[in-house]
Amino acid sequence: MTHPAVPPDTTAALSLRGLWKRFGQKIAVAGIDLDVPAGSFYGLVGPNGAGKTTALSMATGLLRPDFGTAHVLGVDLWAEPDRAKPLLGVLPDGLRLFDRLTGAQLLTYAGLLRGLDRDTVARRSEDLLAAMDLTADRDTLVVDYSAGMTKKIALAGAMIHAPRVLVLDEPFEAVDPVSAANIRDILRRYADDGGTVVVSSHVMDLVQRMCTHVAVIAGGHVLDTGTVDAVRGGQSLEDRFVDLVGGRKESGGLEWLRTSSDSS
């Protein structure tokens, strides 16, 4: 495998070049090149098994690629992890938390783990609990949190060290509409203040309304990338996604459903 021909974009929040990952006989990611502009709200969309989670895991230091590079704001993640990882806040899909801690304790642990002093951790924890509407539940064990509360405390843990890039894998999955709206507001403010947000999601309407840029991934390849308006090309993002990925099925053969209401 040769080095990627196109050098990484050192101005990008994330710059991926030639990322490959194989699990046994299955190629999960097949040479992905992707640039996430700094300050963007970037959506990563694709069907189940498309390679989104694998790509994000390699881009954030959670999974070592077989080939390729990942740069965070110009820093080679795998060559200089101690410089690159502090720039990142990561919320993996299905993250297991230390849920026998309270919300406040979990944030304290996350902040100290990032090397912050106790006074800074205490101040930022209270700010984040208030922003996530979790102040009343600060002393409740995380195991007793709802799905939405759990996502919010995990997001707070990813933000406590003030990262410049947030990478969130399915942050709205299993989250109620009120919590989802609160999370979107927090992420918009973060992006408006100069941060970069990368989210993967199956909800096309949410990505279309929330994101400035999008990449469509299927079969371990990037099928299209750019601003949301450029990628969707006058269609809804969902229709454009289906056109790119394929798989829309004819509904013939279910005529019996149309007469079910007439059955006695």
C-alpha cells in the first residue's frame, strides 16, 4: 500500500487520507479520503454497515487503521497522539459509562482524567450540568438516568476539556425529542463559537436542518461530500441519499394489505 497521493489538509478540523480497515474477510472501510472544514457542522450519513463508526473510530484514535492517516487540525493522530487527542471530544456509539457514579462524579472523573485542576473541573462541571438541564440530577447515579439524560451527561464529559473538535457517533439515538432539541442547541452554540462538530446519524431531516456539510458513505467508500445544499442538489437529502446508495424497493406484492380494511 503506497502513501496517499493527496497530502492532508492541515487547515481542516479532520483530514483523513487512505483509511482502510478489514475485519477478517470483510473490508469495513476501503480507502476513505475526507476533509472536515474547521468550524463546520459536519454530518456523516450512511446505511447500517456502511463504515461510519469504523471510520470515526480510526479518525479519533479508538481503532488503529490498517493503512492511512488521520490528522486533527494538522496534527497526525497516530504519530502524535499526545498532541492530537486533547483537541478532540469523542462520544462513541454505545459508550459504556461508569454508571455507579453520580452525574457530578462522572464529570469530575472525566475532567481530572483530561488533566484539569480540581477548581476548573468543579466550575466547568456545574456549567455543563446547568447547560444540559441536569443540575437537579447531579447527585443521582447515572445508572438511574434516562436514555436522554445519559446521552447528555456523556456529551458533557466529552466537552469538559473544551475540545476544538467534537466527534459524536449517533448522538440522538434513543433520545426523546426534548433532550434532542437541547443537545442540538448546545452543539449549535459550540459551532457558532468556533468549534467543529462531526455527527453520524440515520436521521436525514435532522442532518439537513442542522449541518452545514455532509458526507454520504456506503460500502466503506465516500460517495459524495460537500455542503449540504451541494450534495442534495435541489432534492431532499433523504431522496439524494437513496439515489446514491440505492436499495429502494418496489412495494408490489402486498396488494392484500390494501384490502385488509374491507375484510370481514
